[in-house]
Amino acid sequence: MKTAKVAIVGFGTIGSGVARLLVEQRERISRRAGRPVELACVVDPDINRCRNFTLPKGVLTRDLSRVTQDPEIEVAVELVGGLEPARTIVLELLRSGKNVVTANKALLAEHGRELFDCARQAGRSIALEAAVGGGIPVIAAIGQSLSANQIESIRAILNGTSNFILTQMEEHDRDYAASVAEAQRLGYAEANPAMDVNGSDAAQKLAILAHLAFGAQVNWKKIPRIGIDTVDVADLRYAKELGYSIKLLAVARLVPEGLELHVSPTLVRHGSPLAEVRGAYNAIRIIGDAVGQVFLHGLGAGQMPTASAVVADVIDTILGRTAITFEALGLWSGDREAPVTAGDPDMAPGRFYLRFNVDDTPGVLAELAGVLGRHKISIASVIQHESDEEVDGVVSLVIMTHSALEGAMRQALEEIDRLACVHEMTVRMRVSDLQESHR
Amino acid sequence: MKTAKVAIVGFGTIGSGVARLLVEQRERISRRAGRPVELACVVDPDINRCRNFTLPKGVLTRDLSRVTQDPEIEVAVELVGGLEPARTIVLELLRSGKNVVTANKALLAEHGRELFDCARQAGRSIALEAAVGGGIPVIAAIGQSLSANQIESIRAILNGTSNFILTQMEEHDRDYAASVAEAQRLGYAEANPAMDVNGSDAAQKLAILAHLAFGAQVNWKKIPRIGIDTVDVADLRYAKELGYSIKLLAVARLVPEGLELHVSPTLVRHGSPLAEVRGAYNAIRIIGDAVGQVFLHGLGAGQMPTASAVVADVIDTILGRTAITFEALGLWSGDREAPVTAGDPDMAPGRFYLRFNVDDTPGVLAELAGVLGRHKISIASVIQHESDEEVDGVVSLVIMTHSALEGAMRQALEEIDRLACVHEMTVRMRVSDLQESHR
């Protein structure tokens, strides 16, 4: 039987994990792919740096043409990351006749249309299981296993770095900066973790899932997003007192006006599956009209979990399943089924957690409540602790609202933040009160 | 484009759910299958009984030959359930050239080899996503998405009826009989729930998963199994006191001696994902050597969740993905990869929860502890409450052991149950202390 030759472009952490699996588990992978699989070539500009896996001699090269010019290489794995040169490389790979497997959510979120059009023209496929949720098979679940369903909502923890930091803050009552430092020390956060902690990474992944599930072609930059860099350890304490954890939730939900999309730190009730997701784990809760609720949980990043998804895509591509899936899904094409457009974010309803820093003087609560009332926002509960939490005559006041519209809430807070009795910007978070128990 | 005609054999609860999806969501399903899909025929011996879904005129028939004789029907869904006539029907369907989709775990666990050999000879496929875990895509996860991994263990709640009953007992402190009655009243348990509550249903599903993940061809009847009919509400109370829930766990785990397999009520530590699975839900925790832990959770039974999995298989079969998967997996064939054989159950290690009913007299604990010690079973903790729980001079004594071998435990209990101070058979359950947190 003809050997299926595979190339990897980008020999970083994930790349060396994929290489390790393809080399060390070659027999297993060949058996499951139905014919011999061989790692023919690994391309990286740096061929001298030491990695934690040593390639067979002659496999590592700086020269991309060793892939594009070799007609025997059937599958090329793009693990360069980022936009350029990754975009140019993927286009070259496709045009030279390679089927592509990628873990690059930024590239897909930004240039999906161009890359998928190119693949269609070249008669080749792109597989993307590793781009969202690392080792969790969420792309296969939505794109294949739940194909009988209209997906109604996706609520997910898609950024392991943020979840690790929030877990540190919650469990060790550690402040944000110290938790980020701990995440960096343990390798869960990069030196510059901006894309992780400001919600951009989660928004890119959400844009891909929303496209897959709802046909929506969303510009990820237009997804309203708030990162965890706005979360104070005090909020985690108040949330706990109210019976909630704080998670960076990415939400895509069909509503009458279209698709509600946002990424934001969200209070999730203790005991619900998403609230119990700790450390660097990811989780995705999908609701479909036939299946009801499906909850998937696992490692959303890291070398071997991501490599597991990449190699599954390599096997699928060699078996021919990817070609079928690629055509059936028609991602980023005009043919894509009835695309749902994003609704007006201001019309998204929700409950909110608010933390005000206000003067400890009579009448302040009445003033705040008055503004909220004028915007038709009603109060569900209030916490104000005794003066041991008071600093320089300023106290924290926490309010949980009943359901209100995003737009009304924004306007009310703009007004409140201009009041003389209010110090610092008011902290605002969504509350997820959806029936999320396992019952 | 040629219409893909589909038949359903068996028009019960699941059958009418599948028919409903195929008829009401015909446009959606056709789009996802890449060409028009039509429910051509539904076969059932009873064509007069009222169902909650009314078929288009002329579709319902008593006559199986309307399927086997119609060359235009490409896919036949077997939802007859049980062994016969389901076995004969599936063989006829395959021989007449139909690809089969089935939700029948009993049939697969019992006659998988014969059916799959028949399908291979006929050049047709069998799809089985709905046979295990209802709407949870566990077959696709193990058979496809985790194909880069050696699966190391599967720990699962596979019987929703049992889980519902245990949840009732735990949350409402209701006894076993009352909880079964409640499950029957709500439609979660059949009039005769024996196969569900005695662990047989879970053992059949475990046999299928173990075959898929480990290549093991296990006779499900040889899987050691204990049902929830042995669990007393007192055990749930003691477990809670110790920080555990009791779940009917089905376990398949690679050990040096082969494959450890069993189904039994098991103490699972509070806060671990499996402990939080409530009501009629199922969940599967898979550990793979690359991906680490993946946890899947959803409705494991019921009309529409099961129909969701069946229709996904129908779509996959029409798209041609099932044919590839069917060949790649080579289930129930001699070619199946290095089959693992079941190890000696007596050599399976584990921690145990023991509840003795003993005379409330001096020296009893010493006597029990002596027997355990002679079998090298060491005690981790003991609970004995004050005499308010004493009835007729008999008290409950609960012991949690450190790790011990199944065989040694069995022998020790045989000896203990012969002691004069011991009343009733000792209750024994496994304790799952595997690191199961989300961290």
C-alpha cells in the first residue's frame, strides 16, 4: 500500500508534539490510517534550536519547497501560528496540492474565507479540529455528530490561560498580577499574555464555532469582549458569597433578532458544569434542538492534547473522511447554509453583577437605585459589608440585577459613573442563570 | 441529485423520534447530507397503535420486504430492540444491500461478530453511535477523534435509569423501591427495569466501548457486574458523610495483566465530574495517552437525544463517511488491532467501602479487623454511630479500606459473613479515588 507522507511546517511546542506522535506511534497511526504513514519533512526557519524531541536525520529543513515540490507529500500540518507568514504558507501548500491540517484559530478567524476558497479551487481540504478546544473534539461534535440538530446555543470556556488565572485567584485568594505571574511560571501564560487575558483568543475561537454551528460569518473583532484583566479578586469573593464562580465565558446563542455573541467574565452558579471547570481546562456546553444538552470537557491547549487533535485530523485526511466533511460543511463559502447574522448587542438580555465604589454616606444606595430604576433595571440583591472593608470613606456595594438589556445597562452605568458619590469605574459582569444543572 | 431513501424498522419511541426528525427537518437533513433525503418506509408489526408522531400516508407498513425489495432504499435504521427478531432483520437488511444504522446495544454486544461479518461480505456498513450514550457522541470520539491515542481507561455512567434512581435516593433520602416507582412514573424506568438496575445494560455498552477502544472482544456476560438493586439508602448516607456519591460506574482500564472490566455501584468523590452527574444523564470519562482526560456528558437515553445520534449516523452513511469509518475500525473482525484480553478480575486492585451489620457487643470490630488483616486488607477509616441507629442489638459498621485486591476482598468477606456476630450479607462497594478533579 502506498505510504502517506506527511509534512509539518512550524517546529515549536505543538509541532514537536505532533512529530513525536507521528514518529514514536508510527505503527499505531499507520494502522488507524489504513496504510503506512511517514513524517517526511519538518520545516522551520530555526533548525538548530533544541526541542524536547529529536527528529530522524534529514527530516528537519528550512526549505518550504521540500514540501511544496514533493508530490508524494499528501498532508501538510501548519503550526506556524499567527497571521503571517502562516497565511502565505497555507496558500502555497494548498496550491501545491497539499491537504492542510491547522491549529491556527487566529488565521482561520481572520482569513478563513480566502483559505477555504483557495482549498476549494485546488480541490484540497483544510481540517481544523485543533484550532478550538485543543484535544476536545468540539469541531467534530458540532460539524458531524450533532448534524441532526439545530444548535441553539454554545456556552464555553475556550481560553485555558484565563481559566487558570481565575482559578488561582479564586482558590488562593491571590490577586490578578500574582496569578498571571504564577501562570507564566508554570508555562500556562506567555510572556505577553494579552490575547489570552483580554478575550481576543476566546473571541477568535467563538467566531469559528459560531460559523460552524450557525453559518454566521462574523468578524471576530466585532464580537463584544471583555477580558479577565478587569476582574478583581474582590469580585471573586463577592461572587462566591452569592454562590457563583467567575468564568471567562464565550457565548453564541440564537435569539429572535439573530445571534447573540459575546466573550466576558461571567458569574456561573456553583454546581453547574461550567462553574466546576478549573485550571487550564476548557469546556463547551452545546444545546441542540434534538439532543438537548451536551457538555464536553478536556485540555484546551498544551503540547500533547493539541497534537492529539492534529494527528486525528491527519488520520482523517489520509482516510478520506476530511474530504467529505470539508465538502459537506462548505465552511466560509457563499453556499454555507442560511447564515445567521449577529443581532444588536444592546438588545441582548441578561442578569448583571455590579460592584460600585461609592462614598459611605447616607442616600448613596437610593441614588444608584434611582438611576437603575429609571433605566428599568430592577435589583435582585444587594451586598454591603460593615466598615471593615471601608478605605478612606469609600465602600464597595454589590448589586445583582434581574434581567435587563445590555444597552440599558450600559447607559445606566455611564450615568452612574458620572455621579459625584461614585469612585472608579463600576465593575459589571454578566450572570449566567440558565438552567445548567445536570438534572 | 439522487434522493437518498431511508427506512426505519421498529416504530416505537425512538423510531417515532427518528421519523419526526426525518420528516419535520427534511430540509435541514438533506442540506447536511448533501442531497435530498426521504423517509420512504417505516416497518412495524403494529400499524394501528397511536404514536406521538403521525407518518405521511403510505409510509407505515407491516411488510419488511418493502425495504429489502426496494433497491432505492440506501439506509435502514434498526430500532426493533432486543435480540430476535432484530438479529434476523439486520441480517436480511444487510444481505439485501442496505447500510444499517442501529441503536441496539444488546444485539451488538451479543451478535456483533456475526452482523459485522455479514456487513463486510455484503459490502455494506453498520453505524452504532446511538447504541452507547444516547445523544453523546462517544463512539465518534473514541473511534475517530481520539484516533491518535492509546486509550488508557474509560470510566462511565452508561445507564440513565440507574443514575436517576440513585439521584432520587441521594437527594430525597428515598428508599430503593420508592425511587424505582418514581422512575417508572416519570418514564425513566420500564415496568420491568431488571436489565437497567442489575447492571446488564451498562455491561453491554461497556463491552462495545471496550471493543472499540481496546480491541477486546469480550462476552458482556463475563464482565463482573453488580447492579444498583444492592444499594441501600443507608449506603448513600454513609457515602455522603465520607464525601462521596454512589454511581453505577462501568470501568474499562488497561492494567499490566490486560483489561480490567467491571460494572458496579462505586463511591465517587464529591466535586469530581462523574459525581456531579445527576438524574437520567450519562457521562463518559476517557483517558488517552496524548489527549489526557476528556469528559463527555449528556442525555444517554430518551426519544430525541437517541434520535439525534441515529440521524447523524444516517447523514454520515449517506455522505459516505460511515463506509470509511466502518472499514477503518474493522470492528468485530479478526483484523481488529491487537485485541486486549480481560485480566483476572481477582487481581484488580481497588479501595472498598464495606458496611457490616453486626452485634453491638465488645470485640466485634476486633474480629472483623482481624479477618481483614489476615487477608492483607488495611483499614483507612471506620464509622460507627451511637445506638440511635441500633435495631435489636444490631448496628451498622462502615469501613473504608486502603487499596486491596478484589480476590482477597471476596475471600475475606466470605469468611466474615460466616461469623456469628455478622447479620445479613456485608455490603461492599468500590471506591474510585483516581485523580478525577478538573485541575
